[in-house]
Amino acid sequence: MAFDANKINKFWDWFKIISDALLDHNNNQTLIYQLDDRVNRLGAVSWEIGPCTGELQFLAISPNLNIDLLEYTQQVIALAPNCKGWHFLPSKPVKDWKGIVQLENERGIKISVDTSAWQYILYQFDDGTFAIDIKITQLDGNREIQQEAINIALIGYLGEEDFMWLINDFQIVDDFEEEVKRKATALKHIKNHIESLS
């Protein structure tokens, strides 16, 4: 994506104006809609807001799991101003969460998915990346919705950047082969697992 400093600076100029009000974003849906529109103008990126350390909130400008856009989101964040109460990130961070994913399925029905009971088996390649077999609990959605839920879960447990760099592939399985079943681990432990292998 072409780097346009003028367009990015316009975004940050706008953000500075609304940054204090946006700290109370849970009660200000108008600003959330405006933020969504302003981020869309930056290109094929998305955003996420959440609690950070202390009293800070983070704003992540996300490359949408596209590793080719990571340099662009890093450039966007490099131009970010100092805003009281805010910390800016070029990808979605690891979440301090219970593994609950909120989605809308292919029929437009809102569903809540508990990923904390999901299990996986990890396979490491020579280049240090990994493939994962994932056994998920039943959810009210087709394969595309299942894959979306897995993407959100892996971002939450690993952080988006580690997910992009480290996970080469994943596949959903109904069950694990008998010879590897004993290696199955709860998905919420995947970050510590991968770090133990590096």
C-alpha cells in the first residue's frame, strides 16, 4: 500500500481532537462510527480499541492478518502524536481475556463462542514456523465462521504479529489421531508453548 504521509497526518490530526472523548468510547457510538470511517480511509486496514497497562487505552491499526501491510501500519503508528491516555500499536495485541469471541454467523445471528476449551496440536517446521490442528467446540456457524473465530482466538492468545509470523497454517479437525492425542493442549496455552520451543 502506498505511503501517504498527508493522509495519515490528517487522520492523526482528527484523532487528537477527539482523543479525550474517545477514552469513554463505550458510551459514544457516534465516535466509534467516525473512527471506523476514518480508519477505512487509510486503506485496507482495521482497528481495535481496548484496555492497556494502567489507565491507558490502546488503539491498534491492524494489517488484517496481511503480513504485507504490517510495514504500512508501522508507518501509520510512527506518525502518531502523543495523546494523553492512549498507547498506539501497529497490530492487535495479546488479550487479557477469558477467550469469549462475539460473532455474527452467516445467517446474521449473533453468537458467542467460548474458545477456552478448544484444543490444539502444534507441528514445528525447520524455519521456526508452525502448523496447528485445532479441535473446536460446536458453534452455530459454517466453516468460514469457524475459521473467523479461530483467527480471532489466535490473535487474542498470540497477538496479531506473532500469529502472522509464526503460524504457517491451521486446520480444523473433528478429533486428533490416537498417536498424538496425548499431546493435545488447551489453545489458551499456545503462546507459552511456542515461547518454550524458541
